[in-house]
Amino acid sequence: MSITDVNFYFGRLNLIATYTDKHQFLLRTLKRDIEITKRDFEWGFFNVKDIIFNNTPFITGYLVKYKFLKEEDIVDEKNRLLTTTSISNRAVAASPFFLHPKTGILAFHPIAFNIGHNQFRHVFAELIMAANDFLMVDAEIQFIDEEVEIFKAIKSFDKITALIIDLHPSNPSNRERWKTTDERLQKMKAEKYRQQYSSKNGLKIDEDDEAFGDILMAGDGYGKADLYGEKDGRQHQASTERIPIKTKGVKSPDFNTSIGSVINKFKEIWNRMSD
């Protein structure tokens, strides 16, 4: 595998499960011999292992899309014949990932035309649930937002007609701006929460509103927020999932080289959460 410059996207793994050690639970789950089938392709985790980088533990590996059995044309030069052979478990694409178990922050590289960034999120989460027999475990990966688009929309829309927010309680800690909502969810032992606002006359969303803090919480990867409205007589939508955080990194067979290329973005996100 060559060393190449690629884009890494950032999301947060929101996990609902019973465990005593989250890190070990995730490591065992990702290492399980399990695969799922989607549209004639198999999906699974490979090369999963623990690494320590700058005294910080990560779980790393590849989400691999592969073909269980694929027929290929080959040339028999000696007899001047074109024949067919079967290739088992042919890897189509492999997306490297780095998961920080404590915060659930995940960096991953999608593969153009083979593993899209949304497909990566959905398959990764489904594999986690499949590895636990879909029993007493729920997993979702939400993008961590750049905190730009939806707040511009709040200011620029002529009229805001609806706001829909889906949230998970934080783990392990909360950010001051949305602390009240998060503590309420944790006190109620809520696993998921949805809030929906609508108005034909137009919603007013101020920065000191609880709803504004909930949008921030969604943008931090603990859910998603969708804003609907009108601008210049046309219908528009903005979302915390439209502009996910991404950064240039290095795809390398040496995981330490790869994570070293994106560690500053991890630190930036961790610092943002402590604001």
C-alpha cells in the first residue's frame, strides 16, 4: 500500500450498550469475525488493533468492502486462450479509521465511488450492532459540524418555518453551552431525544435560546439539526450534516504515520468541546 494524501472526515460514535470498560468493549466488537452483505458486497472490519499515540489510546483498522466471489477474465498465453477464473474475497476498497474510545470521536477516509462518507457511517454502525447480534446495543455515527452553515442560515433566511433536532446524551462530558440539555437527558436516562419547532409566521432563534444550544450540541456530533425556511421566495434547508469537519491527512500502512497527520484536528475538536 502506497503513502498518499487524502481527506479524513470526523464524526462521533454514539453508542448505547451495556459495558464496564468502553474501550475494551469496542476493541472486542471491532475484532469480531463478522460481516454483513449489502448489494452483493461483503463488509467487515480488518487489521483492528490498539495503538498509543502521544500517550493517547486509539483503536484503528480498516472498514473493508469486498466481493465474496468474483469472476475475472485471464489470458492463457501458452495456449492463446481467454479463460475465466474465480477470485474469492477480493477487496474492492478499504477505508482506514481512527477511533478515540473515550470521546467516541472517529476520523475516517472515505473511498471515492466505493465507500462514500455517509455509507461509511451507516455500515460502520451496523457492523457494531451485528457484532453484538443486534441485542442491547445501538450505534450511530453523527458528523461533527464546522459550525458554519446552519448558523448562517438562521441569520440569512427570510423566514424559518421549522427546526428539527435529534440528540443523544453526551459521553463522557458536556460542553457549557449545552450543559443544561445534556444533564436533563442524563438525569432522565434518555437514550435519544427529538425536539421539533414549527411556525407558519416564522421562528425566532436567538443565541441565548436553549434551542440554539441544542443545535450546537448536534453540531458537536451528539445528533443532528435540520433547519427549514424561505429565502428570496424559495424553500431552503440547512443541516449540521451538510459541512462535516474534514482535514488533509496521510493514508499509510503505518498507522502511526497516518494518525500523526490528523492528530492536530483531533486536538482542535477536543479543545472545542471544552469551551
